[in-house]
Amino acid sequence: TLQKPSKVTTTQPQVKNLSNTGSNVTILAIVAIIALVAGGVLVLVRRRMN
């Protein structure tokens, strides 16, 4: 989803991405979990600093 919008030739890669939506969803889920964990760690660190 973070692909740079290039020329009109991006129609073929998009078709490949449609077939890989499952793997993309899993990657997004992993990224979301990592973001949540990182956010929790930051909150704990800020509380300890205060």
C-alpha cells in the first residue's frame, strides 16, 4: 500500500498485488501488533521517566 505512484505501467503489478492480498493482510497485522507493542513500551518508558 506504500508503493509510489509511478506511470501507467503499474496496472500489471496491481493485478499481482490482488493475488497477494492474503499475505499483505498478514504483514499489515504484524505491523499493527508491532506498533501497538512499541506504543505500550513508549508509554511505560514515559511513565518511568516522569
